[in-house]
Amino acid sequence: MSADTVPGGNDVSGGENRGVRERREPAESRLQPRLAAPQDVLHRELAYHEKLYSGFAQAHFARPAVRALRAHMAQRILRMTGAGANSRVLSLGCGIGDTELLLAPHVREIVGADLSPAAIRQARADAERLGIRNARFEVGSEAPGRYDAAIAIFFLHHLADAALAELPGKIRACLEPGGVFYSLDPSRDRLSGVVGRRLIPGLMKKYQTADEREMEAAATAGLFRRAGFEVRTEVYDFGSSPLAGLLPGWRFGYRVARALDDVLLRSAALRRRGSNFELVATHGGRVV
């Protein structure tokens, strides 16, 4: 259940002052807690995504700007994880497998897991149609085995707090020594979210579930550090991903926005207001 249709260098939460704030306030408390029971969150998320993957997602993700965004994501994942021709890769919350099928030609095997049967049916059908034999898709929250890399694209922010707290340990258990986990999620500090809620609140609600939330990079990284990972966070974009969601047919617009993002993100002030952050967690201390 990973699909954000409008998804909003190192630690981007500030320097010395951030350290003071962390000593005063435990990192977990800044993860915008869920008051609902985990099973209630799970049932609502599954119902939403079953509906999403019954037609809308397939059409939306096939649009030119969204395809360009996914292609950029795939290349970024390969670079950030170091995954290559001999790598087994696990994707949590794979959705309909559009990113996974782009990664498949570059790795030995990719296994996607998602709780939505509708999403997995589509992913399997697309793999068959494209003749991709090294991609496997399973209904569920995990896929047993050992992996060189694991990814979670717009997935963590859908999890209830208890499930999120348990996830780093589960990922560590399935990664080979030196394996890398990569995630991409909306930032709590993103300027695009503030603008969207003020100017297009109805559209924002349409593309978001009731239980998902924006996340703080430093707090999320802390969960993985406590599980024994070496962690770094970076900002993925400023406005290009939200633009791809809002104007999915405008491939040229996305490419211009992506190029502009690469310039804007050189500014530390603008990085702090970026739309989505990447987390790269390494098992065993290998530096990617």
C-alpha cells in the first residue's frame, strides 16, 4: 500500500539547535502519533488502496509525468542502494509494481509485497505482459528470505506507530550484512504541503488517506539507528513530485521542475522545506 498519487545532503533538520531539541524531546514523540488501534489503521488503509488499485492508480501511473517521475526514482534507488546485477531486492508496499518493474532489468531478482490483492494482481499481470521473469509479487506485509537491498517507496508514512517502530528490526533481520534499506516519504516540513492545504485542500484530501501523515526525517532516522543501522537522510525533491501528481500528463513540465529542484536543493534553507525525504540505512556499516 505505497501509492501516494500526489507525494508532496545529510540531516536536514538543522544543526546545533536540532541537537538541543532532541535532548529535550524524544525523537519518537515527533512522529505525529496515531491514536487509532493498529488494526483499525490497517483496515482503513487496505480499503482505500483496494479502491485505488481498482482502476484509478493504473491510469494515473501510466501518465507521462508520473512515468518520468518513477523512472527518476528507479535510477535514484539504484544509486543510493548500490543494487546491481547480483542483488536480490525486497520492496515493501510495492503497489502495482510500476517502480519495481523498472528496477527489475538492473538486478538479479526483485520481490514486491503488498497487502492489496488488487495491486498484486495488476503487478503480476504487468510483469507477465512485459516478459519480466525476475520480478515476483506477493500478497502480504513481508516476503521471507535474505536480501541485498530493501526499499519502501511512500510506504512508511502509512504505518501505525507500533508497526513503524517494529519495522527497522524486521528489515535488519532480512538484509544480508552490508545490505541497504532505502525509503522515500513526505516531509513534515515540506512547503508544498502547506501550499496544497491552503490552495487545494479538497484535492489534497482526495489523494491522501485519513491515517497517513507527513514524517520528520531525524525522528525516522532515529528508529533505524536504534536498530543498529548506519543512517543518513537526504531531500529528494522540492516541487517536482507534487507537480507530477497534479499535472500527470505534462512530462516536459516534470523534467523542467526536476532540473529546477536540483538547483533549489543546493540551498540549505530550501532543503529544509523540501517535499520528500530519503532515508538510507546500512546494515553492518557499509558506506554506499
